[in-house]
Amino acid sequence: MKQTILPSSTTQHNRTKRKTIILILLITLTLLLLASCVPGDGAATANKPAGFFWGVWHGWLAPVSLIISIFNRDIRIYETINTGWWYDFGYYMAIISGFGGLSLARKKKSE
């Protein structure tokens, strides 16, 4: 007769602890990556201003940039060294849409 061995509570506790540590590391890494691309970080120069795609990226990062700007006065939610209308268009498009909220066709709710 085969005997079934159940995992001990210590093994389950170690797995839960390992998952928690991995989750914390992933969240920390994600925040560091996001913070490295905020407006005002010095990436945009007069010779190479921020364009449309930087506007989209900065629009998505606006909430993170706002929080970081509380602690660092050099960081802003909007890059002042930009290409003008195209940067503004990308920025506002990202602010309005968020991550996929902008849709040209909406489903009607069935009642």
C-alpha cells in the first residue's frame, strides 16, 4: 500500500514566504524602471527634445511622476523640453486613455 505524504506546514510557509519576497522584488524593480523614465530626468535636451512617444510614456507615468515630484523638486509630470504639439498630443492622449481606456467603439450595456 502506498503512503501519501502531505507537505508539512513548514514547507507551505516557506513557499508562501518565497512568493511574497519575489512579489516585493518585482514591484520594487517595476517602480525603479518607471521612475527612471519620468519627465525632468535629463533625457530630453534642446538638441533632442521629447517627442510624441515620450509624450505618451510621460502621460502613462503622470501618477508616478506626481508622487515622485513631492520628494524631488527636479521631477515634473510634464517634460518642458519637448517638440510642441506632437508631445502634447501624445501626453494628453495617454492621460485620457490610461492603459487602454480610449476606445473608438464602445459596447452598449444590455439592460
